[in-house]
Amino acid sequence: MATSLPEHPDFGASTAEEHVWNRLMEQLPDSAVVFHSLKLAHLGEREIDFLVLWPGVGAAVLEVKGGVVRRSRGRWYTRSRGGQDHAIENPVDQARAAKHKLRAYLDGTAAHGTRFAELAVFPFTKVGHDFHSPGTPLSILAGQNDLDHLAEKIKAAIHAEGTGVHLRRGGESTFEALIEALLANTEDIGPARASAVELEEHAEHLTENQRVLLDFLAEQPRLHIQGTAGSGKTYLALEQARRLAQAGERVAVLCFNQGLAGHLNEVGARWKRPAEYIGTFHELAEYLDVRLSPDDGALQHFYDVSLPQALTRAARALPDFRRFDSIVVDEGQDFRPLWWETVLVSLRHRGGNGLYVFSDSNQSVYHSRPARPLGMVPFSLRENLRNTKQIANLAGAFTGREQRVRGLAGDPVEVIDVPVDRAIAAADDAVDRLIAEGWDPGQIALLTTKYRHPEQENQIRILGKAGYWAGYFGDRDVFYSSVQGFKGLERSAVVLAVNGWHADLGPELLYTGISRARSRLVVVGPRAAIEACGGTAVAKRFAEATVTPAATG
């Protein structure tokens, strides 16, 4: 019999969970461990019905729903004994969100590569093909008809849908490391961090629901999706690339920022079928075997013109079998007109079929007139899903575009009114205060709108660019970056040091920097200048903010 934690679970009125637990205890091997009603600080108010850890196989998050469950027009319902239908959350999304939270928590531990899958279990419902839908294969649904072989169903789901490595016992054991990490996570993380987890879980659930948009647009041979910050563009770009790779296509995923490329690679590494290429546009030089070095004093021209021209020549010479069936471009507003020629000639299909672009023209922090690839008319996303209402409303005030804010209410935006030359020092003080309030340093980013923070310069000098970016993905300390370098990325809490901005790009830089914060935002800089840049809409939002005097000394 498997080990149960706790040994004697309290199921309360949930006969469904008791039913599932009995089958797990009967069918799983002695080496397996089953957590019931797992409450982790990292999950906020959520809990996991069952977490199955199976050495040699992997781990599975189980969401159990009692009653008679049905799915109709994308919504889920359960029928009580009295015959009444009640709408419920998508149980697959619930299990999937918990799985992602667990994987994020395990980053940096010996258990970070554990092979995880998610399943929804309906012990009183017969599950048939009417439950199948895009993103919800029958392999991760278990019904009444699966209970007699539930353990085998779990093993099959881990093998079919799970990503990562098998759990091992002994030596450098991921099994023991995973249990230790889970038990350690039950500690009290304090109200500041717990609140952020709850807000961000809500945002993650909304973002994952965006997948249905790709279902509607599946027959489009090429696609341009434009959306506000926080609308889930990067999630959709990665999901589109994953689907194309899963279908057997040679897929490239391109962006401009090195930091964003690292994030795209981190997600893509977990796919069952990998993309052919994930990286920055300029790093295509290695893929295309282009060897070209910039002339002294002409660095900008090299990256804007000379290297793209060389990439285009190399792409034209590619044999068909080395071309890409599809190319997904995230943060497409960063691409200059000349670069699109390279992208188009790298495709196997002529005429641009297979090109999928995701962009936000309001985040054009490198040049003021982003190109529209192939003249494609974009589909627009007008919902902010990622940020709290206060952060989203302030960011939206810089764009002048209407958006629907679906995030939860959070803390008021905080403003520290200081001159430009005091912004860095005051921002450092604000970071120290957030940590004293209970925020983990790894949840915080300090961003600058013009000149780099001295700590960023120091880390790049000592660690090199690769080592510097490893600090972001390590998620263990405060991350220092310019707004431009951090575009496409995010952290729970952001301290935005407004230490000036580049000509004609003030609104774009402020909008982009503000929208990097998911739950807590502190804006440090000259309030009057920021309001003048953003206009009356920004001044109105600042009037709702908490104004904190700068520390003196």
C-alpha cells in the first residue's frame, strides 16, 4: 500500500475524495506517496485534492469533482443528488494551475525537473468522448469507468502528457528532494506574499483560458494578434508554437530581447516536441551560420541593417528542408521593417503563410514606428488579465486605449515624488522596505527608465550577460534591469525608478515599466514630469495612489 500524508485523511463530507483515496491506496505501489488536501503557502488560498508521487514514474496533481459532472459549450457543471446543475470551475484548469505553481516553486531545487502531469477525476461520472476538447485530452480525465485501474490511468497520463524526468529514490534523489520541498513550503509566508500568490493565481487562470482564441483562429494561415500589456500575448505565442511543434512542424520562436528569449526557452524546454529554434532575431546568425562582426563605432547600423541583410542572404540560400514551416514572433513591435524580410524568406511557404505575430505597439521602446508585417490587420486583445486593477488602470492611462481589467483589486500604487537625480537612491530604499514588509527578494525587480542601476552594471561586468540573466531565472534575489531590457518579463513587485527617459519614448517606457508589476508597484521619480508625460488620465490615477515621502539621510 502507498504511504498517505496525512496517514488518516479527514474527508469531511467529500465521499468523492474518499472514494478516490481508497482506490489509490489499493492500486499504487508501496514506494508511492499520496498527499491529500495539500495546502501550500505558494498556492495561496488553493489546495490540491491529491498529489501522487510515484518513484520511477513521476508526479500527478489530481482535482476531484463529485456528483455527476458534465461539460457543455466550454463550461463545466456538476449535478447534485437533488438533480440541480451547478456551474463549477474548469477542473482541468484548476489542476493545471496547481501543477504550474508547484513547478515554479521547485525551480532551483533538486526536484525542479520532476515529470508532472495533471488529471481531473470524476468518480461518479462516466467519461466518454463528449468530454474531449482542445487542451483537454481524454488521457487526463478519469471517470467512474477508470476507477478500477486508476493507478494505471495516472501512469499513462504522466507518460503521455507529463514533461520532465522520472522521480528517483536514493543518491541524489529527486523523490526525497520533492517531499522535503513540499513540506518546507507549508510555512507561513506572510500576508504580503500570500496576497500576491492569490492575485497571480487568478491572473494565471484567466490567461490560460485565452487558449480558446487559438482554437477559433486555427484555420488562419498567418496571424497577427495585438494586445495591451497583461493580455496574455506571450502565453498565446508559446501555446501557438507548442501546438505547431506538436503537429510535427519545424517551428521557430523569435523575439528581440535576450531576457525574453531566455523565458521562451525555459518554457519551450518542457514541450514534448521541441521547437527547431527559440531565441533572439540576431542569434539566427548561429543557426544560419552567418559570421559577421560589427565595425568599430557602427554597432547600431550593424544590428539594424548589416546583420539583417546578411541573415536574409543566408536564409534565401537555405534548402527547403531547413526552412521553417512556421515562425512565431513575440513582441513583434520591436522588429524593424528590414528584419521582416529575413523572417519571410526563412519560411518554407511563400507569401508569408505560417507567420504568427504577437505585438503591442504601445510598448515600442526602441523606435517609435513599429512595422506591420505583410500589412496584416491584427486581431485585438483588449483585456488585462495579469495586473491588479490599480496597476492596470495606471498603465492603461498612458495608452489612451479602452481596456477591460479583469484582475483583482490589490494594493494602491505607491508614488515617491523625488527629482530624477534622487530616483535610484529612493528606489533602493523602497526595495529595502518591501523586503522588510515580507516580500521575498526574488519577487522584486527594480527597473530604470534611462540609465542602468549601478548594481546591474556591476553584475554584467562580473558575471557577463549570461550570468546576469541567470539571476532573473534563478528567482532568488532582487533583479535590476532597464525597462527596455525587462520588456516581456514580469515580477510580483516592481519598483520603477524614473531617472529620465529617451526622447519621444516617455509614454512607452513608463507604460511598459509600470505594466511589469503583477501585484505591487512603487513609482519613484518626479511626479509632475510623469503626469505631464501621461496627461490628465495619468494625473487622475496618481491622485488615487498612496504618496510616500522619500527617506532622508
